[in-house]
Amino acid sequence: MRITRFVLDKNIKQDKLKNLYFLYGEEKYLVRYYAKKLQDSLVENRALSFNFQRFWAEDLDLHLLDESLKILPIFSNKKCVEVINFFPENLSKKELEFFKKIVKEIPQKSTLIISQRGGLYNDKISSKQFYFLKFLERIGDVVEFKALDQKVLLRQLISWAKDLDCVLDEFSALKIISKFGKSLDLLKNELSKICAFSEYKNITPIMIDEFDKQSFETTSFLLSDAIIEKRYSDAFTYLSRLILNKNDYSTILAAISVAFIDFYRIIVAFENNKSLNDVEREFGYKGSKFFRIKIASKKYSMFSKKQVADCIDILNATDVLLKSSKINKEIVLQKMIAEISLIINCNDEQHEFEKGLK
């Protein structure tokens, strides 16, 4: 049947547990939290290695899942098996029927938890997902974890801050939500950093603004550095982090553009027998800006002038797209990173040849 998280809490407390749970929804933190809470209530920690197994749906062997559920628990009353990110669309009709048979025949001493930690089952679910959920509701408990409302988020943030020996009032907690969004995962992560930034004292709105500024500068630097060093997986991670933190898309683009403009200025200057100090004077690099070009001067030889110029052209085109296009701006930035990677990688061989001629 379909139940709320409050009913699930009550059932766990009263030890009234089913043999099947399907946990899903927008708030992934709660999906993980309750999957762990069910696991802890079903299997004692000392017997965990014998009686708990976890499978990822992307490489799930249905026969192995069936065997795992049928193995009797050792030194425990229950056996617990978790399957992460299961989507019925990923199975053939025959495989899905076999999976349903497994679920219907879960032994009394075993519990299967299906937790959707990635992807969404939402209002626009496919017919296959709809009927799959209805099937699960007849066999066990289905729990949807929706995004929490602001009042609950405020209480949670203040509680977490207290656990970290920080003082956080409601107004400051509201400011954190307005800056970083409503995802519990993100809020908890950012709060822990803000507490460290405050030296575990009273967190003020001014402090949050200062942290946000420094956080953006650090992450945007890491993003640029990841692109330059061809660590594209890291680059997409940093981009996602900046977007989740509600940073303006054009501001993110500007931070990346700065790195390539620094490269271009240094390459042209060195080609004309100018020094780093000449670049500093000509373009007004002072303080942290001078530190920026010192870093760039150590990496400029990784690229040719044409590579950097081509990357700047892409950045300019992206700027126009962000200001004029109605398409998803996150996709625009992701496409920009992919296009820059093609220029950097495709021209590597030519650049090595040009370096050999010097």
C-alpha cells in the first residue's frame, strides 16, 4: 500500500515491517535516510555482513537477487536486500515478469528495499512505471518523499547547526535556503562548510553572503582548472554544483572566460618578448588577479594561440546563446564544455608538432 514517511516511522518504531519497500521521490536525502533506517531496524550491526546485500539495478542479475532473498539469515531474524535505482523500462517483458515473480515470492524472513536514489518517478511517469507502482502497492509499502516545505527545512537546518555546535537563527536559515535551494543533500553540505567558515560560532546573514562569494570563486576556479586540465568529469561536477547553488549562468560563463582570456594575453605577451610584470601593468592585474595570471603562466604552454582563440570564440557564442535563447541554459553550458574539449583534444597532436618546430 502507499504510505507516508510518518506512517513508515511509526511502523519502524513498532516493528511492524513488510517484506517489500519501494522508496522514491524528489528528496533523495530522505530516500537514502529511510533505506538505512529500515536496514538498521531489520538487521543488527554485528550480523550485517552476513544478512545485508546491495545491488545496483544497472548490472542487476535477477537470478542472483532471487537466490539472495531465499538465503536464510545468519545470527539474525531477518535478511535485508537493497536494489538501487530500479526502472521497469530497463527490463525486457520476460525479465520484468521474472522480477515480479521474485517480489511475490519473497520469503517471510527476507525484506527487499528498492530505493530510487537517482532519476524520478513523478507526475509524468510512463504507463510502465504507473502499473509497476500499482503492482508494488499490492505487495508491500510504497513511500514517496516529496520536497520538504520551507517550515520543515528551517527546523532541520537549525537542528543540524545545533549538532555542529553552531548558532543559526530562522532568518539566517532562510537566507541559506534562498541561496542554495531546497535539496537536503545540498543544504547539509553547505551548512557544514558555513559552520566551519564561522569557526563554529554564531552564523550571521553577512557571513553567509561572504561565504557564498568565496564559495563561488573557489568552485568557478576549480571548474576552469578542470576544463584546462581535461578532467571533464570533474568539470561537469563543478558546473552542476554552481548551478545547484543558484549561481547566475552568465556569471559562471564569465568565470570560465576569464581563464582563457588570461591564457591569450600571456601567450601574446610572451610571443612579443614581454614579461609577466608587463601583463600585470597593461591589464591591471592586482592582488588575487596577479595570483591568477601567475597560475596561468605555468600552464599556458599546454595550448597554442589558435586553440585558445577558438575556445574564446566558443565562449562568446555561448554568451549570445545564454542571452537570447529559450533553451535550457544548463545544457548550453554543458555543450560549451564539450565543444572546448573537442578543440583541446583534437588539436593536441598539431600543437605538439608546432612546439617541436620552435
